[in-house]
Amino acid sequence: MIRFIIADLRKYWIGSAVVVLIVALAVALGVAVTLQERALRLGSARAADKFDLVIGAAGSENQLVLSSVFLQASPLPLMDGAVLAKLAADPRVAWAAPIGFGDSFEGYPIVGTTTVLVANLADGLAEGKVFTQEGEAVIGANVDLALGDEIKPMHGTMEEGGQTHTELAYHVSGRLKPTGTAWDRAILVPIQAVWHIHGMGHEEHEHKNEAGKAPEADHDEHQHHGESHADAPLDEHWDADVPGLPAILVKPKTIADAYKLRQEYRADATVAVFPGEVLTRLYATLGDAKRVLFAVAAGSQVLVAASLLLVTVMHVGQRRRQIGALRAFGAPRHALFAIVWLELFALVLVGIALGFALGYAAARAISNLVSEGSGVSMPVGFSGEDMTFLIVLTLFAALISALPAILAYRQSPAAALRA
């Protein structure tokens, strides 16, 4: 029986290949949609796990998370810098790291921050050391630079017609270990350097002069008016005169502290969010899109099943003489049923297997493209849900394959030979 089926498939190999391809493409669409949606959900959740609480100026919570956690370029309103000083002195806060953005270098975002964030963002440095001066920078794991390379920050991006800053050039002092987040493609620099080259912080300088304190050195005057010196030491002690900030990443000491801080800073001037909660709302939107895409995939599979039935019924009709001859030579009905059923079932099974492989390859390719652009690692893999889908497809294939086999089983040999 097996030799007969193999010989029959070889004889009608073009039609067999078409059946396999149709099934594979239909299955691949559903598999790719499922795997890619799951990869996006898991990748973004892992990226958000690095940050417990984000505080920013009152505005869009979604944009605050996308800009501060996923480093998606978008202007954010600035909140009063005194918020940072208050958080730094709060006993409920393990650490609070300000971030400032707006500059870039060769497509990589430059993020102004502090040494405390560098120390807590990844599991240490892969090489080099944390920045200790204004002219030093720590790069993410996926930034294509080497230690000692020069970085000339550009305000905005080249596509937006950005202009290169001439006040300061950073030099790479260290590289972070991989985090699987957008920060793997970021360049981290001292936030005070970002303030200085953008002309921020001069209010603090003038305030100190009015209080009767002379500037420490002549170059300090230039720092507060848009000039910075690469060898200037870092000062990460915050007071009420800190310049405005787009966001502050906060690590509360306990879960209870996290909820209290979020409630306290959800005020008229500020907003505090858990990135995970914001992502949950975004997942709901993605879930709606997934259902639509999966409905399209299911619809295509129904059409494929209908076309397969039509093709196989026509195929059985064209082979009535062959089936009649087999019956005339003594082939039992159950043997004919088994031949027709096994032949079609084998083709559909091959198509399903090929569809899973194609769907997985498509999801991996899409995830790689997304990861290259965003830096967020997108894990693609099968789960128990996919195995359930495979079992259901296999049972459905067995049922579909049985219908033309029943036609062959019921066919009269005398009528078939007269056809």
C-alpha cells in the first residue's frame, strides 16, 4: 500500500506540491501572527521589568513610558527639577536617576543620566569603566563603537536636520553588558554635560552668585551658558535648582513604597506610572489587532480546506477507472479508503509541518528587524498553546482527508469501469 501511494504521488507530483504549498502558506500565516505577537509582548515586558516606577511631567502616560523606557524619540514636557531633589532625599527611594534626551550619534540615542543608573541598568560592565567626567560616555552592548572612540552629539537626528554640538565631544569609557532592552543601543552620558551643552543650569549659577558665593573657576561660568569641559568632575548631589527634567526613573525600596510614591506623584504637575500597567493597556490594543489578524488567518485556512476538498473530490473523480480496476482485481473497500485517506493526509501533514517552519522563520525575521531598530530583544518560541493548535490542525486534516476517501469507498467498481 505504501509503495502504491509513493508511486501515485510521484506520478502526480505537481498537484501534490501545489496542495502542500497551499496548506503551508495558510498555516504559516496563523503561526507567524501568533509567534510575533507573543514575541513583542514578552520582549516589551522584559524591557519594562528593568524599571519599577517612572515619574514625569503631567501628560501622556503612554508617551512617557515609550520615551523613557523604550527610548522612542518624542519631546516630553519638563517637570520641575526640584522633584529630583525631593526623591533623592526620600527614605522610601533606593535610587532615583534623572534622564534627559534629544541628542543622537549615528542613529544611536544619547541619554543623559547618572552613575547610579549605569550601575543598576545591567549586570555590570562588559569592559571599561563608568564615566567619571563630563566628557566620558558608557555605551550599550549593541552600539558599534570601541573604547576611546569619539562621540560628537547631534541635536535631534540627521533625518530631522539636526546640528552637531561643538561644545563637547564624549569619549567612550565603558560598555554595558547586554540587557535585552532599547538601552543596548543607547549612549549614556553624564546628565550635567547634557544640561551644560544645551545652556541649562545657568539659573542655579546666578542664584549662587546672588547668595554671595563666588564661582569655583572661570570655566564654570561657561558651563552654565552652553559650554562644558571634558575633564569637569561629576556632581550628582541634587538641590532645588536642578534644571527641568523629562523623566526620572525610580527604584522604590519596597512594593508598598512603590504604590505610595505613585499615588503621591500623580498630581497636577507630575505623573507617576508603573511601566507594566501601561504595557497592559497597550497589550489590550495589540490583542484586538491579533484577533483580527488571526481571524484573517483562520478564514484563509477555511478557504484552503474548501479548495482542498474540491481538488481532492475532482481528483477522485478523475481516478474512477483506476479505483474501479483495483476493486475489480480484488482490492477491498477498506484498502481503497486507506490509500486515498493516507495519500491526502500525508500531503496535508507535510503542508502543516512546512507551514510551522515557514511561520517560525517569518516571525524570527520580523523580530530580528524590530530588535535591530529598537534594541529590544524579541524572543520567538513555541509554547503549549501552539502544540494545541497543531493537534487541532492535525485532527481537522484527518477529517478533511476522510471525505474523499469515503467517496472512493462507496464507489461501485462496475460503475467506475463503465465511466
